[in-house]
Amino acid sequence: MKIKKIHIEIKTLEQALKEAGEVFERIAKGKQVKKKSAVYFPNLKEMRRALTEKRLEIIKTIKDKKPASIYELAKILHRNLKNVLQDVEYLKELGIVEIEETIGKKIPHVYYDRIDLQIAV
């Protein structure tokens, strides 16, 4: 079975703009560009603020327990529903968690097995 990864990268705005410029150059020259999706943070401090222990626990619990709703996820975690919902929504905005909306409930999903962290130097 192939391990699916989500990439999280720490790079400055300047580094990101430089990389984007290189991609545009390749496209302008008619060269192939490999699709790359990742979650980017400008520094380690911001990454730590976004990926707290509780949010990492949410990701792992969704992956392992596959809760049928965010309410069930909150019960598994023994946390307040409102706080879990806020964390899940934030992780969704980052592209780390997906939410399937059905009648009357939201089902969280994590479709990867590993988080790959890269820090540009």
C-alpha cells in the first residue's frame, strides 16, 4: 500500500515568490511542471501556533477512529464540541482535514498517512 503524505513546509515569502517565479518561467518555456500541493508557514513559530498538540490529536483521532461526526469526535476526545468544531474548521481551511457535509452532520476525514515537514534553509 502506498503511503499518502501531506506536505507542510516552512519558507519565507521571498522563498515562496522565488519558487513561483521559477515555475512561471518553466511554463512560459513550455516545460512540464510537476503539481505540488503543500501547506506553507512563514516560520516555525506560526506552524506551532497552527499545529498545536490538540489539533494534531484531532488529526490522528480522525485517521484512526473515523468518527461519524464532529460531535462524535468531540466525545472521543473528551473535549467541548465548540472548541473541536473550531479546530476542525481551522484544519479544513489549511487543507489538512476535509469535511463531508450530510443532512444534519459534518463528517471529518483525513486522507493521508503521514505528515512530511520541510524547512527551507
